[in-house]
Amino acid sequence: MRLGINLGYWGAGMDADNLAVAQEADRLGYAVCWAAEAYGSDAATVLTWVAAQTERIDVGSAIFQIPARQPAMTAMTAATLDSLSGGRFRLGLGVSGPQVSEGWYGVRFDKPLARTREYVEIVRKAMTRERLTYDGEHWTLPLPGGPGKPIKLTVHPQREHIPLYIAAIGPKNLEQTGEIADGALLIFPSADHLEETAVKHLRAGREKAGKTMDGFDVCPTLPLAVGDDKDVARLADTFRPYTALYVGGMGSRDQNFYNRLARRMGYEQAAAEIQDKYLSGDKQGAAAAVPQELIDRTTLLGSVDRIADRMKAYAAAGVTTLTLAPAGFTLEERLASLRAGTEALERAGLA
């Protein structure tokens, strides 16, 4: 199992430290550095900046939002980033959510699975440097009856095949991801529930495509807080607002994929309470309603030995790249967490 690092969103108050975190992860041998985007910083600019000042670590979008870019533009960005980084780019895609898609980008959040499938097909076709034509439900290239003509990508990508990941949560999206992608970006993964909530659906998609799970990258992100085992409850409190935001406030009441995931993990009553409180404006109450067990199962908390044991469980559950989001109020704390992650991987015998 390999390790990754997720820098999250730029503009969160730790921007000056993020480059140092990426560089330390590069020095420690982490496999990939991911950057996110929502409606603030864009991932492409951040990844270009990081790639220019690191040497070995891959840089990946987690995610490029599908409603934010036409697929041909994403192919251009992927080819450019892969070329500039010397073949170190990983393309992560996702549909975002209805509030961002429709409120920020003005793109209807309809038929997300079909849109994702067409998007991936167009991106991959453009990357082959064929003249681009496509006739689908959501995209038609070139547009009929006008001056458009089939065009091919002028940039020669560093690699013929850039690894493509999809952020997936729901069963149908996970199955399609297994079918059409090279990896899955997961969030709130519990090693105890990973087979039931994710891997079996990914496996079904791979089988549908006539493939196995060999070579497919199962890549969850887990927040990390290192400390004494007797302080696990206190460490869990660090992530209460984070968990409450996703389970309670992401998307709408009817379309919150993270809330549905918590319910599938057996936290139906807690998920409902968290959402009710969050959407009513009681964010502190929502955070307080998050069960400690839910946080502990979806993060890495405690001593290096405890984290090593959890890493073994994730590897046994099918994880191939474990992406860490280290907590810390200072740069020194975040760097120490990175080193602890490497040490835990070694103690687990997974390095």
C-alpha cells in the first residue's frame, strides 16, 4: 500500500505551509499529492505550482469538477500538466454537487452518471490525439450545421495513458467508476465497511468491463491526528466540524451523498440528527451529534502503533493508496504527522 497527501483547498489559512508539506511528502517517498477545488481555488493552478517545486511525487486533481470545464479543456489541462511535471500527473474527476453545479457553474445537476461516462470518453479520445468527434446525449462534437470541424490535440502528452480517477460514493457511481476508470477517490471510508460500501461495487464494474481489481487504485482520504491512545476522544473532536459539514451540510437535504453513506454504515439516526441540526443553522449541535465511533472509523487517530494497525485493516480491505490529510495548527505538527504516517506504514509491514 502506498501513501498520498491531500492538501485540500487553497485559501484555508495554511497556504504558506502547503508547499513545505508537499515537499516533505516528496522527500519521504509519498506516492501522490492531491489538491481539491470547490468554488475557491482551482486545482490546476495549485498542482502546477507544486509540481514545479517537487521532484518525484505525483500530483493529482481531487477533483477537477466536471461542470466547471468542457471535456476537451480537461484533456488540454491534463496533457499540459503531465508534460510540465515530467509524467507525474493523475487526473481525478467528479460531478461536484447540485448546489455548486447549479449555483456556481450554472450547469444542471441531472443524469450525473451518463454525463460522467460521456465526459471520460471524450477526454480519453482527445488524449489519443485523434481528430475529436463525439455524438452523445450531453455533448456533440463538432456541433452540427456550423463552422466547427474535427480538431486534434496539438500537445504531445508525456504519457499515452494518464491515470484517470473518479470521486465516487453511491453504489451506481462506484460500479461505473470500476468499469471506466483507473482508480476511485473515496471519502469517509471505514475499513470495517469498505467491502460493503465501496469495493464490491467497484469489483462489479471491473467485472462488467472484463477486468479484475488488479491495477485498479482504491484511494480513500483519511484525516490523521497523532497522539497518545488515551487521547483518542480528544483527537476525534478535532474532526467533528469536518464530519458534521459533510454529513449534515453538503448538498441538499434530498441529495447529500455523504449523509447516505453514513446511513449505509449503520448511523441512520445520527445522520438524520446531524443533518437536521446543520440545516437549521445549529452547526455546533450538529458537530456534537456526530458519534465518536463514526469519526474514529473514518480517520486515523492515536499512536503510531494504533495507526499502523488501522493501516493493516485498510490494506486488507483492498486499499492500494491511502491518502492522508494531516491535522495540525502549525507547520511542524503537520510535518510530524507526515513522518508518523511513514513510520506507521513501515511498522505495519506495508512499505
